[in-house]
Amino acid sequence: MRKDLEDRFTMFYATQTAVDAHNAAWAALLPFANAVTAFKDKIVAIEAEIAKQTTDLEGYALDKGEKKEKMIRKGLEIANKVYAFAVDDGNTVLREKMDVSYSDLAAPRYAVIAQKCQVIHDEANAVAASIVAYGVAAGDLTDLQTLIDDYEAVISAPRTAITVRKGAMEAIEALIKEGTTILTTRMDKLMSEFELTKPDFYQEYFDARIVVNTGAKGGDEPPAPPEP
């Protein structure tokens, strides 16, 4: 979250705390109670968007790396065995296709790696009956295909997470504006009801409404109390 939005949201929490501490003072004042409910709904909505925004991209990247490694290792294992079959069978075309190293599979871009492993799977599958004697069972081919599918499923995950985070930031900004509007046009205006009858609540509320600018010295001016 941007620092300015974080500072304003901190103010939201402080205001909520002040209001909750004096629930008995305002509970019977329906316009104020309705405004408090609307304000708290904005806080809950902002919290949900923050959860989206803090999606861990490192976790996605780690998951993709682990799946990539498993897929390459399995693909290389099968390729080496099919290569041995191709040599014995005199199948030069198949032999060349299976003549791959770890670096051959690991070096290309993410999407290309999956394609290379898919070639290994498909070529091996075409001679599945013949390579059983070389240690490649049907289950091995199924495992490789599963690893390829799992890997392809996570390739786009970090990009998706970034998109989600961007949308969450825009939503947070809009929700904070809406919450601020509730404060300035409804709750702040109604606080005059408590200036004389509940002075402690009045003071705590407007103290809480100060936005502390943590990015620079000092803070914003507190909101002006409503005209009597």
C-alpha cells in the first residue's frame, strides 16, 4: 500500500477505536450509528483488498522453480533412456531429438522449457512399448505429463498476482476516499452533538482524526470541528 494511503488507513483505525470506546454516547443517535456502520464496512472492505495486495510473489516464483526442476529432471531421465533405445534401434532422428542435457532444458524461457519436455514425452510415448525394456514404464510417461501440466499451470501465476495487486491498490484508494467522505460529511458534522455533553468523546474523536504523515516530519492538520 502507498504510504499516504497507509497513513490514512491508520487514522481510520484510530477513529474506529475512539468511536467504539464511547459506544454508549452515540448508540441512540441513529444518523451517527448508521454512519459508523458504513464507515466500519469500508474498513472491512479495505482489509480484504490489502490481503489481495500482499499476495506473496516470492511464493509463486518458488513454486514455479520447484515444478520446473522436477519436470526437467524427469524429462532428462526419460530422454536418456529413449536415446539409448534409439542408438540400439538405429533411429537417428529419434536419437537426435533425445540428445539433450540439463542445460539444454533449463536454459530457454519458461514456456519453451515446457515445450521441450513435451517433445520428450510425445516422442517417448510413440515408442512406449519398445522402451519398457530400457526402464521407461507407462507410469513414467504419465508422471512426466503431469509434471508438464503442473508447471504450465504456474507459469502465469506471478503475472496474475501482479494484476490482482494492481486492482487491489486501485480499490483501496477508492475505498479510502469513500471512507473519508463518510467521516467528513457525516460523522464529523454530527460530532457537534457531543461537544458539551460528551467532551471526552469529542476530544478523542478529533484527536484520532489527525492523519500522521509518517513519510515526513509533522503531520496533517486535524479536521476542523463542525461549526456550533
